[in-house]
Amino acid sequence: MMSQQVETVFSAEQFLLSRHSVRQYVPGITMSDEELNELLTLASSAPSSWNLQHWRFLVIREQAGKERLLPIAYGQQQVVDASAVIVVLGDLEANKVAEQVYEQATPEIRSMMKQQVDGAYANNPVLARDEAIRNASFAAQQLMLAAKAKGYDTVPMGGYDAKALIREFSIPERYVPVVMIPVGKAAKPARPTGRLPLEHQTIHESF
């Protein structure tokens, strides 16, 4: 049993370390509806505050749509060559789905959780934005890991014109763009990257 547990942990570690940002993709590879739905379902299993699931996925697979993204992404070719570009959006009004989220809960729990959520969000746009970005980021990371598990590569992109994206794709004010993620088959391996030493990144107990 112990040997099996060690092997599972080792495999998980190797899988996590195998994910790298790929910027060159084989053009013309189609992602099926089934693959897309499996990917998004896995991404949607990410944790979220109050289980409000603050993420929305703007999926762009049609070539014409990806071409529209090219100037928005400052000419970065990966948005055109990837099988899909998934723009992860954060919901600034995630509190509005609380009723639906707690629909199956007991009346007491439903009332308590809605009071918590409504109290936190009331007249607090800073919290709403922080929660939207934080929780959508959980889903974005899960999306990239899910894609790797399905045989696809990804790259998280922050280099794009958010205002132009909102305008071009008619994104409602309720949603804030968090990250753009091309998903596709790598044309070239990812460029190796290093990491700062753990002691540089870790603070134990207090500064």
C-alpha cells in the first residue's frame, strides 16, 4: 500500500512539473465539443469563496474570432494558432448567484449563507473585484492543469488590451478579464525556466 502511495505522489509531482508555458502551437488542430466540455468541467471544480464560482469562460475557437484577438494581444501569434483561446473572466456580482448555489441547502443554512455573502458584498466594490480575480485565478490554474492532463498545452497571457477585448467581444460590465489562455498542441517545446530558491520565496511564521 505504501509503495502505491509513493508512486501516486511521484506521478502527481512529475505531472505538475511537466506543465510549462507554450507559445508556439500547431495551427489547424480542432478541439472537439466533448474535449472542451471535459476541460471546462475539470476547471470548474476549482475552489471558490462561498462556492460562488466567480469564473466565466469566454471560449474562442472559430478562426475569425482568433484573428480578432490578434491585435488585442499585440500581435502574439499563439492566439491565432492555438486550437482555442479561453478568456477567464471574474464575476464582480458573484453574490447574485448565492440563491442558486444554496438552493439545495436547508432554509436555515441558505439564509445564513446569503446573509454572509450579501453583507460582505454590500457597498464593497474592492472586495467584489478582489474576489472575482482571486477565484477566477483558481479556475485558470486548474484549467491549465486539466489541459495538460488532456494532452494539450497552454500559456497564461496578461499581455493584451483589456479595454479592447471588452469592446470587441461585448463583455458586460459585470465581468473583469483576468487572464487569456491559448490551448493547443505544442509546435515547439516550452522554453525551460528556472525558479528562485525556496528560501528566497518562503517566510516562516513572521517577517
